[in-house]
Amino acid sequence: LPREAAKPRQIEFSRLNINYTVMSKRKLMALVTEQLVDGWDDPRMPTLQGLRRRGYTPAAMRLFAERVGISKQNSLIDFSVLEGALREDLDSAAPRRMAVVDPVKLVLTNLPEGHEELLTFSNHPKDESFGSREVPFAREVWIDREDFAEVPPKGWKRLVPGGEVRLRGAGIIRCDEVIKDADGTITELRGWLDPESRPGMEGANRKVKGTIHWVSAVHGVPAEIRLYDRLFSVPNPDDESEGKTYRDYLNPESRRTVTGYVEPAAASAAPEQSFQFERTGYFVADRRDHTEAKPVFNRSVTLRDTWSA
């Protein structure tokens, strides 16, 4: 074989651009130095550190790279492609847990005072290899405020005064009373649990409109829940045609921090453990701040694309 030096080969491709964010190192540096974000690993940043803290997995990043491919022409990739890759990975890889982000207390008045029991839940509805766990249940539980409506809109399938829903894994409940404070804010709901509607009983086959999740008010662990969203409010923050800069397009709702409740099996998770919080979204235990005593969860991605037209 002739011994000839290999000829150099040059391959060119365009820079990856994703909408609702900026990829310029200069602009990212400005966001950090001007303290418009919390650092290079802020979960809203399009850096590897930021994506990791947000809960993006190596498998999701590889899937994203496969989907966008390599192009020599400048193009703007929709942020939903990145989110879709993460949803697809976590749907199969993330164990399920229950968490209540905006809690209101529900008291099941037909259960005795101090009632507590353990209910068995599957860790993943599509994969038995994930096993099961015991979830504590009590007379008083937290439910999500958005799962109740005094005056429900058309098509409502959650709890209403006098209406019934299925309390996930516990049975069918009915709302009998709504308690409010002096300002008219709902502070507590009182209801009744059908004792013949537990899973496996004949009454469990009774049809009701919807199913809601819950966390025991006795055993639930208070958690800091950081609801992250897209860093900018417009698809192309680099567009300065209207005399504005990318700073003017920062999304004021890109991070909201609330206090919710999680079941004990979520609180005890190791940092960087991802879960699907049922009916809520995919979350990850923060790699810096999360502890079992003071859980901190970052929302990685919603269950569905909330930005689609």
C-alpha cells in the first residue's frame, strides 16, 4: 500500500440555536455577571451544568442530538424538541411519586380521628420491574387546589361541592362542605370516603368523572418546589428589530418557588433523582440544596407542552 499522508478533511456545520433562549457565550456571561440568573448551573441556562441541574439526562441529550441532526444552514430549533426528548426518556425511566404543589386540606369526616394506614402503590404503571412502595394515608390529606372548583367550567372532571371523584388508590370521595376564611379563600374541604370503593372491592367499579392525587397531611413532608419555565418570553430574544435587547424579553415567570408537600418516598430521594410527580410533571431532587429533612425539587418539564399554540 502506498504510504501517503492523509489529506485533511474539513467538515462545517452551523451553530445550534434553540428558541426561547440565547446561545451566545457573551450573552450568557452577561446573564451571570449581571445576576439575572443564579450562575452557570442555573436550571434555566442552556449550559450542560444548567441542563443537568434541571434534570436533563444523558439519554435525553443524545435523543435530542439525533432528532436535530447536523446542518450547514442556520436554523432555529424549537425548545419543545428538547423538552420532548426529556419527556420520552423520563416517561420510561422515572419512578412515580405523589406531590401536591398548591395544597388545600381535605378532611374525610367518616374516618375515625387519628386514622392512619399504608396503601401499596406501583412505582411505575408501565414497568413492573420498578416494584412497589407503601404510601401512608390518613383521615386528613392534602389535595391540589386546582383539583377543586365551586363553580366548575364546562367539562370539569374533578372535585365539586356535592360531587364525587376517585382519590388515587384510596377510593371514591364526595365533597360535603367548603370552609373559607374571612377573605373568602378556601382553607379546608370536608368530605366522605366510600368504604366500599377501595381498590379490589366491588364498589371500586362505580363510574366517577375523574381521579385526583393526594399526600397525607400527617406524613407529607414540606418541600420547596421550584417551577422552572423558559428563560425568555419570546421565541427569538436575539431579535433587536424593535429597539429592544434580549434583556427586555426575560420571562418574569421563568422561576416560581412554592411550598408544597411530597410523600416520604420522594423526600428520601438522593440528589439528582428524577420522578414523575403524578398529574403534575417531571421533577428532579436539586443536586445542591436537596436533603431528606428539607427536600428541594426542580421542575424539569411539564407533562405536556404548555407553550404550543
